[in-house]
Amino acid sequence: MATGEQLKALVKSHIDGDEERFLTLALQVAAHEARRGHGKLAKEIRDLIDRAKLAAGREPASKKLVPMVHPRGELADLFSASYPKLCLTDMVLDEPTKTRLTRVLREQRARHKLRGFGLEPRRKLLFLGPPGSGKTMTAGVLAGELRLPLFVIRLDSLITKFMGETAAKLRLVFDAMASSRGVYLFDEFDSIGAQRALPNEVGEIRRVLNSFLQFIEHDDSDSLILAATNHPDVLDRALFRRFDDVIQYDLPDEQSVIRALQTKLASFDKEDINWKKVAKIAQGRSYADITRACEEAAKEMVLNDRRVITTQDLMIAFSERSTLV
């Protein structure tokens, strides 16, 4: 059966009227039961979730046919493509960031309605923040929520030593945005978005940045264009006004650490974990580190044939990760 934490979270999401959170937690319960060998019960829960989505006028993800898009030819070297199944409730976000991402999703879902009034939805976003703070995961969430493919631009393939070739490849990327609607992510964006006045920037990179500014300025596709960087201080200032929204990500505070831990471990049985004690040792760590520590603690439980995760499991996992930093 579902754990006490899962039941409390289900009830709370129902009281709050958060249907997406409720269905996400229900799927976690199904996964929990499947791991315990209760395959029939897990299937029944998933079937109920699909029926609930159909009743709400939404096609369940498990039955929704999405045309697979695979980059071909020269584009195959420039993109990696995937179809994430993440949703906004999979992330632990502060309220301002959650509000801004929710607004992007609302505008995208109502883009035809907005354009009927001569308005354009937000779709060009710049993400700033330290490594592991959730920038790349946000790209997956936006793709998952909108049922769109996620294309990550391979900057190592995009940037070449031959003058003029990089700009030509960049044009191919923007042409693809116009022909195939999706979420396009330029990760580590500072590699092409650095200030043109920096003394160590070579002429080719400056030309690439100028090309990018022109392409994004004139882009009128239906795709979402995302750029993410850990080094906002080196970005050319002209970039900022080309984006519809600039979103700052930060490392989690104590309460956010606790919420992240509880979310990641929601489908596992847990002993009375001292969340504050674990959060103290996890202070200053990224969401990516928290996720990995939770996975290590869960594996330790499984490998030792135990049924519950303990405070000690988490403490050891975070301590071991500290030696990797």
C-alpha cells in the first residue's frame, strides 16, 4: 500500500485543487506498488489515472501518439532529440520562478487565442544560474508539458574553425525551428553569447553572435527558444533584450532542500527521517546533487534488503558526494 507520506501528499494536493500534482503523486504510488511486486494494482492505478485524464478532456500520455522527429543529414550532427515526460510538479521551485514558468505554459497553450488579438506568447527564454539549479530540467519540463520534442543544440558541432561555416550551421538550426515546432535549447550559451568586446574573443565567435542576434530577432516560428548559462556576467548585453523573459535560478534554501528530498523520495518507504538534519548537510548543494544523493540512498536500501530509507542513508550519501566537489 501507499506510504503515509504519499497518502498525506495525495490528500493535500486534492484539498489544494492541484490536479497535476495529484495525478503525478498517483503515478508515483503506482510505481511504488510495481516495485513491491504488486503489478496488477499498479496497472489498475495507472488505468484510473488515464480515465481521469480522458474525463478531463486530456489524452493520457501513455496513449497519446506523438510523431517522432529525428534530425537527419547535417542536422543530425547539430541536435540531440528526445521526448521528455516531465511535468512542472516534478520540479521544486520558488514561487516567483514557478509563476513565470506557469505563465509561459499558459501563453503557449493559448497562443492561437493571443494571436487573434495581435499578441505573441512568450517563447524566447534565457535561463541564468549555477550548475545543477534546474535550468536544463526546465527545458525538459516545458517540452513534457507541451508534448513537444526537445532539441538540444550541440555547440561543439555548431562551432567550427572555418570562417563563416558556424553562421551557416546556425541558420540551419533556425530553419529547423521554423519547420518543426519544438523546444530548442542552447545549453552553455556563453560559448557563443560572450561579450563582443572581450579581448580574448576571436573574430569568428563575434560573427556567430552577430548572426545569432539577427536570427533570433527575426525568428517568428512557433518553437520555444531557450538559452542557459552558468556565466551570465560574460553575456553580451544586446542578448538580454532579444528574449521575452530572463529567469534566474538559485541553489535551494533549507525549506527547498527539504521539499526536494521529500519529492524525490515520495515513492519510497521511509523511517522517521530528520529532514532538518539532512538539509543542514545538504545546504549549498544543487538540485542535481540532491537527486543523486536520494538515488544513492535508495540503492543502499535495496542492496541491503531493507524496506525503508533512513536518515543515516541520506547523511552518508551527501557526505560521499561532498568528496566529489
